[in-house]
Amino acid sequence: MSANWQDGTTKLAALKEGLTSGKLDATTLTQIESLKSMLSETNSTTQAVTEAANASKTSAMSIYEAFKAAIAKK
């Protein structure tokens, strides 16, 4: 994901430079669509990672609470 993001950042900078200098070509719209697609994929990946991290946290807290309860019974 990091390499993809870095590649997208490079492409965005090049596109911005071209737009700023008024150099639009036939691939400009394709480049914009490609960047939009990359952002959408990155957003989905980030959301999935966040959900997995939250599920892991919930599971770890459950195990911790069960451990505390077991220790309290001793």
C-alpha cells in the first residue's frame, strides 16, 4: 500500500505541475480517474485494516477480562 501511495503522490504532483503550467493532454482525464481509483482503493484498504484492528482490540480485551476474572477467583 505504501509503494502504491508513493506512486500516486508522484503522479499527482506531475499532474498538478502540468495543470498549473496549462499543459493538458489527452491523458489528463485518464490520470485523474486513475488517481480517484487509487484513493478509493486506499480508503477501502484503510477501512478494512481499521476494522481488523478494532476486532483484534476487542478480542484482546475479552481475553484480558477473562484472565482478570480467573485471577480474582484464586
